[in-house]
Amino acid sequence: MTRLGIDAMGGDFAPENVILGATDALPCIDSETELVLIGDRERITEVCRHYGVDSGNFVIADAAQKIEMGEHPVNAYMKKRNSSINVGFRYLKEKEIDAFASAGNTGAMLVGSVETIGALPGIIRPCISALVPLFNGQNMLILDVGLNTDAKPEMLCQFAILGTLYAKTIMGIERPRVALLNIGAEPEKGNDTTVKAYEMISRMGEYFDFVGNMEANALFNGGIADVLVTEGFVGNVCLKQSEGMYELIARLGVTHPFFKRFNYEFYGGTPVLGIAAPVVIGHGVSTPVAIKNMILETEKVVKCNLVGKLKNALDEEKNKVE
């Protein structure tokens, strides 16, 4: 039995959208997968009644408090011990659930990931990633997209390894091509961090094919890389630019299959890479469709044992060094 913990109170439109999305996910998940809704039991059952949803389809774990989207992540996580996010991470640590997913306060989710679950041995800093649609019909993984606003060259190297393992495990790419986001294609371009990272990543050919620097004007073209490495500040700017472009195109009434793939709803959520248990973060404005896909992504992460494969790869690298 696989038990997926879902933050019922997470997101701008919770718990309504979470419950509707979880209901839509039920026919799509494995019969041996159980959804555990974590949040205000009374509010959850009330919403279920309102929408004609059988609350018996879920396990409900009561959590009376909620961390609001605008609250300070660290302070709220430490003070609200009975919040849905805090309870979710405790359940995950105690192995009462196999994964935890939330569209709630991203900062609080990251605090819980690091403080309650902890990083895998050898990881300097965990990161989060996002899939960027490419014109050739494929997707490219970009990381970090918000957790580490500053990064050392060693961290960018680890992002390259984490992204490669994700690409192999989740995206099915046997030998991923990795690029470094930069302001020019030449190896000497960029700041000290990117220049040093280029030198370090270029020596890691046993893991992936390093294709060098990629400029932002090639971000959506496709055919260059499967994994794009950057630090969280720039990565988040790229991600928000993509979301803004989709909204602008939708307002202009432009219809094209390529542009439809920029809709965040289709991707649902993304796992935090580099921590010791499966955690998936969704968009704060998640619709029921986005919540459904976040749940399906969470199940996929558990079923393919992404965390275990990351740990094994890191252990192998440690053994080589020793």
C-alpha cells in the first residue's frame, strides 16, 4: 500500500480545489494507492458534503492550523506545530505516509524539507526543478528554480547530477545532455561562479553529455539540452517569464499546441531534489486539474523510487572518492 499525503489546506483556493483535484485523481492512481488529506477535518468533510464527494474515499489526518501563503516561512513553520504542512512532514518522517505534496506556502515546504526530513548524505543544498516545454515537442528540466538564490560552483555541479538522475528516472532519457545557463556560449563567459562551474561540470562526462553554455534566447528552441543548470534566482526568473508568456498569449487569443504546453496545470508539481524522502511542491494558484496532476506526479516519484536512486548514485560517487 502506497500512502500519499496531500496538504488539503495548501494553496490559494484550498481546500475546495485540493479536494476536487484529489477526487479527479482517484480513478487515475493505482488501486493500492491511498490518499491522505491533511488538514482541518471539519472543513474537509464540509467541503466534501457540499460537492457531493464521499469523504470515505480518503484518509483524513486532522491538522487544525494553516500556514497562510503570505506568512514568513521559518517563523510560521516553527510556531504552527499543528499546521497541515508541519503535520505532513511529521507523518513523512515517521513513515506514516510515503510522500507529501502541497500547493501551499513554498517557503514553509522548503523549511520542512530541510529541517524535518533533511538532505541526502553528500548534498550541499537541495533544489527544485521545473519542466520547460520545447518547440521540438520534448521537455527540458531546469534547476534550481527558486530554492537557492545564490549558488557556489560545487552546488551547480550537484544540480547537474540531480537533474541528470531525474531525467533518467522520470523523463526516460538514457544519457541526458546538460547545459549551463549563461550570458554567452564561450567557456570564459559569465561571472566567477559560472566560469568555475563550467570547468567542473566539463569534467563530469561519466554522468552525462555536457554541451556547454546555453544562452536564454535558446531556452525554448529544443535540440540543445535535456537538463539546464542555473542558480535559483535566475531559474525562478525564467520560470516566471514562461508563466507570464503563457498568460499573455492566452489573453491575445493565440492558439497553438506548443503554447498550450506552457500551462502549469499540466505539470502539477515538482519534487524537491536532494532530500531523504519524496516531497512535491505545487503552484499556489493550483486548479483541480493542477492538483490532480500534482498527485499523479507524486505517485510517480514514489513508484519509481526516485529518492532511493538518487541516494544510491550519491553513495556510488562517495565510494569512488574514498
